[in-house]
Amino acid sequence: MYGTLVFTTLFGLAAAAFAPNNAYPEQSNRPQAQYERNARILALDSDVKEDSFRYNFETENGIKAEEQGREADGIEAQGGFQYTGDDGQIYSISYAAGQGGFQPQGAHLPTAPPTPEAILKALEQNAADEAAGIIDDGQYNPGKYGDAPAAGFGGQQGFRAQASASAGFRKNYKY
């Protein structure tokens, strides 16, 4: 038992000695990587209370962050951060988080396309119908359409299509 423990420990140390220094080499090739490895903290301020918190910090590689929050049926917080990207640009994010979820804002973040006019009209009509007591649960209701037959069937409700095959069609194929 003791021998197994010693062997396992020595094997682990040997494996660690031959392991690469960086498990993610693509990250060490990034332009900002040299500044991130040993960045010192230039400023740090933090205040944590029973029902609220606040912090901010800045590092020598240009990362800055601040956040403040309070307990309000969960946590509501707002804050922001900025950093220098690999392209040399400074990227800034401000955000609010709470009942409405995490809502970031930043000039570089993608935005949703505008809602099409037809969708906006349909939503307005749905809201108006609901306010008037008209509720559409997706089920067919003949009274809703004045008991009219479905378009394209011309009142042929008793019609039933049947396929028939002629005797000549069903002959065996000869090889």
C-alpha cells in the first residue's frame, strides 16, 4: 500500500516535470499575453456590507472594473469594465443585472436587427384582441369563421379521395 502511494506520487511529479508550461499555447501567442501574465494591481477598493457591496480595481495592463449592488429580491447590480484587446483598442462594457437578467452595453457588442413592421402589427393586434377578450388558443373554432368551409374545398366536405390502380399497372416486372 505504501509502495503504491510512493510510486503514484513519483509518477505524478515526473509527469508534471515533462508537461508543457502552457496548456493553451494559442493564448500565449496573443499580443496582450505578455502584459497579462504578471500584471500588478494598481488600485483596489472594496466595501462589502450585509445587504450591499461595491468594488473597483485597476491593473497595470489596462484592465479596470467596478461594480456595485444591493439585495433586492435577489441581487441587483450595475457596473462596468474595460480592457485592451489584442488589436490595441480599448473595449468598454457597462451593464445592469437583476430581475431583467444581465444587460450589457458596449459600442463593440452586436445588436439585434429591428423588428419587422409586420411582426409589430401582429403583436399590436394580438394585444388588442386580448384586451377585447378574444383569446386564440390555436384550436380551430368554426364559429370564429362564421361556419364557412375552409378555403379551397368549395363545400365538398363529404368528398373522400381514393387511389385505385389499374390491373395493367400492377403486373410483375420481368427481368
